[in-house]
Amino acid sequence: MSMATCDVVIPCRDEAAALATVLATIPDGWQAIVVDNGSSDGTADVARSLGARVVDEPRPGYGAAVHAGMLASDAEYVAVIDGDASMRLPELLPMLDLVRAGDVTMAIGRRRPSSRGVWPWHARVGTKTLAWWIRRRSEFPIHDLAPMRVCRRDDLLALGVEDRRFGYPLELMLRASKAGWTVREIDVAYDRRATGTKSKVSGSVKGTARVIHDFARVLR
């Protein structure tokens, strides 16, 4: 049985160049679970060399990777963060505090760009559109797609989120709202992703469009 205060699930696909930065500031008592989602750049080997637990999830998709990490965890609390070094693990600590204190069921991050050009225009527009959908359907007062979040593992698994692609965050929010969860959004710094990595979402207009398509499928 894990003695970690909190497990942090890090879905990754070709993020080897970012992991040293991501894992350099992991909070004391936390365990990193890197889910290798079909990488071809040695992500799994790098993660192991840095002390992370590695889970292989060959099915492509953000939701598939996150779910695999949740199943692998045995900690009471779980966090999720992207593996591209655009956000920092220590910013999950106040989120965990809110959940442990019982103030909220789930705490999530709202990205605040650290400099101009960090967040491409098409990704910002897509995020605003999708966050509006979430507010409209769930009534949660959020403005981002929960790129960082913390909650109890058992609570999350009990929701039964089924989407295994980019629609996962939307379905999570809709099911959480229906289950009566309380959610709070906290500002987090958003930096440039690590050199040598490429976003599957904001890196292109096509990637952003694919996310919107997956969200639309969940809303049907």
C-alpha cells in the first residue's frame, strides 16, 4: 500500500525532454505516476531514471492515460498535471489543502500565461468556448479545462467517467456536477512547454479542433 500523501498522475506522449523539469519539484511525500501513452522518444525510461513509477497505456487518448494512472494509484488523494513542464507541481499543494480540509470535492487550476505568446490564439479561443460549455452544462464557475486538479481517488473512480479521449475533462465536470461535487478554481502560472516537446492540443489549429470535436461528442 502506498504511503504517499498524494499520487500525481502525469499523462505523457513524447515528453522525455520535459520530465527532468517536471519532476524536479515534486512535493515531499508525493509519488509521480507517469503514464506513457505511446511515446517513441524514451519517455518511460527517462521517467524511471528520475524515480517515477511508469504505467504503459497503449490506447491513444488523454482520458485513457489519466484513467490508467488512476487505476494504478492506491493513494487517498490524486492529482493530475500535464507532462510538458508548462505548469509546476508545487502549485498543486494549495489545491490538495482545500480538498483535505473538506472545503471542496475537487480543486482545479486556471492557467495564467507568464508572458506573451505562451498561449496560442486558437488554443485560448478553444479553451474559452469549452469552458463556457462546462459552465452552461454543469454550473461550475470555471474558466479553464482543469489542466491541473486534485480530488480523492475513490470519489473520482465512483463517477465512472467513460470518455478516453480529449472529452474526458468535460465528462468529468458534467458527472461531478450531477453528483453534487463542489469545485474551486485557483490561478496557476502557465509557461512555455519544454523545448523538444509539442502539444497535441494547442500546438496546432487541428489539435484544438480535435478537442472541440471530442467535447461535442460528449455533449450529444
